[in-house]
Amino acid sequence: QVQLVESGGGLVQAGGSLRLSCAASVRTVSSYGMGWFRQAPGKEREFVAGINWSDGSTYYTDSVKGRFTIFRDNAKNTVFLQMDRLKPEDTAVYYCAAREGPIYSSTYYYAYWGQGTQVTVSS
């Protein structure tokens, strides 16, 4: 059983920064793909960024490229999402997700989810 515990959400002004954390309780984390998703009110949950733990390869949705950075801390089994130059349209509940194998951009492939953390960007 994999448990994901997120932290780091909050309220920030447009142009500001936040860092989200996702601590994973998993025995062999190197075989996992980790993703960040977000869901705004009335919208479907969407892929934001992902990282393959084995080699550190990363992927981003177009709207966050150049502003968000996903990275991992191997010693702490923790994945981070550094969000810079935030925009009001980034406002959503952000979820960490994990799957055995490489990352995918669809929620369908992820068996494990965190509880979600609210990110609100004011204009």
C-alpha cells in the first residue's frame, strides 16, 4: 500500500511562488512514476507535471512549462512541485499521484492519490 502525503498549498498573489511537497511511503520508490494533477471547480482533473523516479525524467503540460519545476529528493522519498510566476488560472486543488511504472498524463493509470492541497492565486 502506497501512502502519499501532500503539503505546501496556500494563498498567493499573481506572480508569486509556492512549493508543494509529496512524501511517499513506498518500499521501492525507484520503480514508480509520480505525477502532479490539479482540479479547478467545475473542471476535470488535469495533468500538470510528472517525474520518473528511476531516471529523473520530467514532463510538463504546456501551460506550466517554464514556470513549474518538478524534482525529487531520493533520501526522503519526496517529490516537489516548485511553482513560480503563478497566475490566477493556476488556482485549483493539487493532487500528488503515483503509479508503478513510467508516468502517464491520464488519471486512469494512477492507483495512488494524495488528499489534495488547495492553491489559490489572487489577481
